[in-house]
Amino acid sequence: MNIAEKISLVTKAYSIDSIGQRVETRSFKEVFALVESASQSEFFNGGQNGLRPEFKFTVLINEYGGQDTVMYKSVEYDIYRTYRRTDGRIELYAQRAVLHT
């Protein structure tokens, strides 16, 4: 049985501060998603392209606004692929976020 779990879709906006540095601002939209581990084939195919798939998050299409990041259980994941279904939902395929320094 699949049970919906809370995730946060992260929207990022950028601006320039008074000394010319780029500043990131984030907003979070909590939604319910069906959360599944990445399939074996997704993991294999992703690995061939330098990805490390972990989860597939399925949300309602009208709740997804093109975000590229998901927070799930206090961990940040990058969305690397989406799949729009015919039942009004979209699948978000994600890997653990890479820290940028």
C-alpha cells in the first residue's frame, strides 16, 4: 500500500546584493507525494550518465511548478528528470543534492 508523505518543493530566486554578490532566496511549498525508491533500471541507467538516483516522488501536476529541488526528511535532493503522466500526476526523479562550494 502506498501512503502519501510530506515533501517540500524548493523554489530558488536570485538577486544581487549591495556589493554585487549573488544571493539565493528559497521558498518552500509543502505537498503530499507518493515516495518510492528508484527502480533498478532507473538506478542502472542513471549510473551510466553519472547520476545516483535515489527516489521517485509522485505529486499532482498542478502542485509542481518546475522546481529543481525537493526536501524530504530534512535531506535535499536534486530533481534530474520528470515524467508527466496521463492521470494528472508527475513523477519527479531525484538524487541526493551535490553541495556546491
